Amino acid sequence: MCKNLDRWLGRTAYQIMPDRFCKVGVNPKAMPGRVMKNWDDRMPNWKPNSEGEYTNDYFYCGNLKGVKSKLNYLRDLGFDMIYLTPITLSNSYHHYDVCNHMEIDPWLGTWKDFNELCEKAHKLGILIVVDLVFNHAGISSVYYNNSKYREWFKRKPNGEPVFWWGFKDLPECDTLNPYYQQEMLKVATNYLENGADGFRLDLAENLPKEFLQAIQMVKDKYPNTIVIGEMWGIATDKQDPKILDGQLDSIMNYPMADGILRWVRYGEAGHFRYIFDRVFREYPEKVQNLLLNNIATHDTPTTLTMLGGDIMNANIFDRQIWDIERPWNSYNGFDTYHFREYEANHDAIQGAEYVKAKVLTQVAIAIMYMLPGIPCIYQGTEVYEMGYKDPFNRKPFNWNIKEKEMKLFISTMGAIRREHSDVFRDGAVRIVDINEDILILERFSSDNKRIILVVNRTPEWKFLHNFFRGVSTKILYSTVNVISGWINEYGIVILRQ
């Protein structure tokens, strides 16, 4: 492990979409093309406009001051790292259609607000990672229609622009262009100068190594910076894995998220073991210890919905558990309206399925917190937020929910990671046993200190064949008296040996 990245080891992260997290102060000044929604109006604007377009022009006006106001709340939950989705000036609430890299969206705040957020976070021991979008820009950006920046954008042989996945509002950037690389390095440096500690690069799996190496040059001045890449598949399946020669320090561990969720919900033990072996055998050790692990993000349904909602994809040979669009796909294209209508009508999980999904969410979190890397909780998970895909997984945080059980559980898991950092910082991992009901994981340090996790994903008590007997252990967390040799329904046990 490069010593410059040691400060990232053993951290626990929380992902925030600033427009939807917390609002402090009065409403901002109106801006053309934007709709301001009331925070308590939690139904997304999911229908198309009069032109049949699905826009992202409605804002709840969460802001950086709001994030700052909740830093103590997040620290009490055990988080010492925050991952912010983009905050740059954009037309959309999600800010992935950048209009100006050097401006913070005024409805989110100012550079002064960002600097003060980082300053307070650092005093609390929290590091800030910001999401940067370099693969494309917004069609109305200050760059696209300016001849000065013409060479920044990809063009077809006939001169026509190239749009990301055909989206006419997202012209794709020529990331191999030296001028573009130089200017984006300045963008990254500007965030560090204003207090950021690292980056998550949007669509990093599509960025060429030359561009990623250029961004890594920020470490000439800021050597402790972490560069995390968005990557959906197993990195070593790709011709250019980007994690073998220092292009990226870390990647988002979506494959392991799929392995966790499918085992917790469906008992897919073979799938879990396959993903586990690929990631923790093929990835370099220094990357394993910095992986940004998740069980939900702004691009997937919420954890509760994936573990209790309808139509999740149970087929392990057909993409991930959250790839649920197939019924609405046809030769005529994708039926966005009826897909979103289904999501809206099935948004709430109720009754026994809700109760079950809640306990399964805790099981999934326990597994994620046990793995090498940095566990990352998506905002709202601690209050059992529900929602299918965008836009239903991006509701404004409901601060009126007085949830205690899950918050206590998450803070307890975070405390265990901090108090036993000698193992969790960079200890290795192995599967002791797994079947469709029980998973036993072990983390172990180079000097043979060990922490063991045992989880039961079923509604039945399970006998562990004397696993707990005759072993000198300290119980760090348990939902049952382990002396009996049994683990209770949906049970979680963490031991130190």
C-alpha cells in the first residue's frame, strides 16, 4: 500500500446527493428552466412534459449548508468519509450534465460553502470525495457552443457531434485531447485547493488510461488524494482493467454488491462465492483495501427495495439484481412511461415483506462492513428508504422519520470497524463456509488476529455444528446467545479471536 493513501484505509463512507439530502436557509432565487419542489412532496416528477421528454429539471434545493449541518449526525452514525455526487453548475438536479466545471451550482451554494463544509468535516475526522464528470458535458455548457473548446468534443468523420449513448443533451468529450486533459487536471486541482480530499470519476471505465494518468498528476501537489472510478463489471474482465498499473486507486465494487444482494435475498451461494473469488483473488491487494463497496447507490434501487420489492432480477446469468427493465424493452424501444408508472404504483413495500426486507437489509450491511475496502451507505438507508430506479431512488431525505433501530445498528457496525481497525484496515478475507442459508466470513491480519462474521438469511434458527464451542472468542455483536451453538432467524454474530 502506498503510504500516501494510508489515511483512507478502514474508513466508512456515506453517499449524498446534495439536492436531495438536507436544505438549510431560504429558497434560492428562481432560475429559468428549473422547477422548485416542496421538500415534503416526495413523489418524483416522473411523467414526460408536453413535448414527451423526461426531464430532470425539478429541484428540492438541498444544499451544501445542509450537508454541513448534518456532519455531526453522520459522524455519530460512524461515517468518516462522505461521497458527494456532482455539485457543478448544470441544468439537471443530479448535475451530471456539466455546464461549467469551475462553478458550483448556485442552488447548492458557493465555493465558500464548499470550503466551510470541508473544513468542518476535517475537524470531525471526515474526508470529502466529490464526483467529477469528464466523459461528457451538457449541451448548454459554456464549452460546447464555444469555438475555443471545439476540439474538446468527439466528432464523426462528417463533423457531426458524438452524443453519449445517443442522449442529445450530452455531447461526448475527447478525453485523449491533450488540451482537454490539461484543463480537467486544473478542475480536479481546484477542488483540492478548496478542501476536497479525493474524487470519484463518473464513467471511469470509459476513460482512457492516458486521461486517468493525467488526472493522477494531482498527486504531485496533493499526494494523499484518492481517485475512485465508477466501474460496473469485474475490472479484470476488461481489456484495460485500470487497477493494475495505477490509473485508478479504487473502483466502485458493484459486482460484490450483486453477490451480496442475491445471496441475502435468494440464497445464491455459488454466485456469491464466484464474485468473491474473482474480486479478492484477482484485484491487487492495495485496491482491495480501498474498494468502494456498496449495496445501493443513486443508480440502483434502494437496498430495502432490492431485498423486498417486486420484479428484482433473480437470474444470475442475466446481468445484476437491479437490472429490472426487461419487461418494458421491445423492438420498438424502451417503454419509459409504463416502466415509471409501474415503479410509482409499487413504490411502497408493506406488511410482512417490509418487515422481512428490514432485517435482510441489516444482514446485507453486516456483510458489506466485513469485507476489505470502504463500505458506503447510500443516503436514506438508515431510515429504510424505499424506491426503484431513478427517479424513485432519489427522493428528498425524510428527516421526519424517527428510526432508531437501523441507526443504532449502523453506528454499531461503524464502531466495530473503528475499534478493530488493526484487522479492518488491511486484513485479508476468506469464506469459512457458505450455503443457501448461512454465510461465515473471516477477516485476518498478517499477525493472525481474526474477526469472524456469521449471518443467517432465513426465518428459521440454524444449528452450526459446534462452530462456537471450544473457541476462545470475544463477542463483538450478536443477536443470539452463541453458547447454544444456534443462530437465530436473520441472525448476525461478529466474533474476535
